Amino acid sequence: MPAPKKISATDAARSFSDLVARVHYRGEEFVVEKGGEAVCRISPVGQGATKSTIGDLLGLLASMPSVDDGFRKAVLEVTRKQPKLPRSPWE
């Protein structure tokens, strides 16, 4: 998915109808800036609420490169050296 386009609040106000049409028909996304600072996002409803299945997750994991043994051993070694967490006072 392409990065959202940046637009000033002034330009967004001047072309709001066009912005809404582009979001609706093309699925475009905009970040509105005021004084050079991002203040809001205009995006299609439901964007970010993408539905995925376990099959999608398994497919993604299968497409990723496997972790080499050196990295796996380094992670296990660092994990084992971590101090024990104190018991939760809320249990």
C-alpha cells in the first residue's frame, strides 16, 4: 500500500470534495498537516481493520526467510540470562 499523501489543512479545505472522492473511489489516503505538523488522517472507512485468516498468517510465515541457528542460539542465551520477574502483587 502506498504511503499517504501529505496535504496542508488549507489545501484540504479548498479541495475537500475532491479529497473525499479520491478516498472513496481510489482508496487514497491523506495526512492533513497544519503548520507542518500532522494533525489528522483522511482514509477509507475500515482501512486498518483488515480481516485476515489463520491461513493468511501461515502463508506469511511460510514466505518469510527462516531464522539461522546462530541467531536462534543468541536469542535463547540472552533470554536465559534475564532476571526473573517479581510475582505480581495482584495475583
